[in-house]
Amino acid sequence: MLFIRKHSLITEKPINIVKDRLKSSNDKISVTELNKSKLHGLMKNNYGTGYDIISDINLKSISSDKTLVEIKNKFDLFTNLFLIAMFVGLWGISIYELINGESILSFELILMLSFPIIGAIITKSSFVIYDKRIMKIYDSLLKNYGLN
């Protein structure tokens, strides 16, 4: 995956209560239980296809009344494949143009070489915004129930 952010939170409640609170109904995030200590979260993008945020949540019991919540947020596979295809496609066309005698300083070639980089920077900044939003939601799920 191209874009991944990891977070760790410590709560003052047992693991079963934390798990139930994270799985509580929410219209922005759906969280499902994979096993006793792992959860899977999904925040869907309401506008178009892609840019969904997937969360891998691991719960570790520190003591009987403390739980470590490790959250790893990442873009969905479709978004990552789209970005990789954009890089390969545009840079492949640029290399083809260079091989066929196009000037290195031509506007079209410079645009094709720089557009994937600009796209990655824009995507990275949007991922940071999405990541902050999803972490606020997880934090509110934990704090609203007196877990911090």
C-alpha cells in the first residue's frame, strides 16, 4: 500500500468494552470484528469510487482495566492500483516519446513526467485529511463512553 498511517491509543477500559464501543453503530464508519483482538474498519467515500479508508484495528490488553488500541489506516486497493497505473502509464508514454525523438523540454513531456508526482502529492495531502477525520471519529467513539 502506498499510503499508510499508524496510531496507538491507550484506554482505561477492558478489551471487551473497547471492542463493543468501536463496533457501535456509526453512519460514517463501519467496524466489524475479525476475531477476539482484531477489528476491520471502513470509511466509505461518499463522492465517487475509490478513496475509501480501511482501518486494521488491533486490541491488546495491557492490564485488566487498560487496553492498547493500534489503528493502521490505509487507502483501499482500488485507489492504490489507480495511482500505480497513472504512474506507469504516463511515465511509459513519456519514455516512448523520448525514444521517438521528442525534445526533453517539450511542454507535453514535462507535463506527463510531472503530473504523477503532483497527483501523488495531492493524494498524500488528502489522505492526511481523511486520516485525521477517521481518527477523530475513533477518538470520539472511545471518549464518548468514558474510555479516556
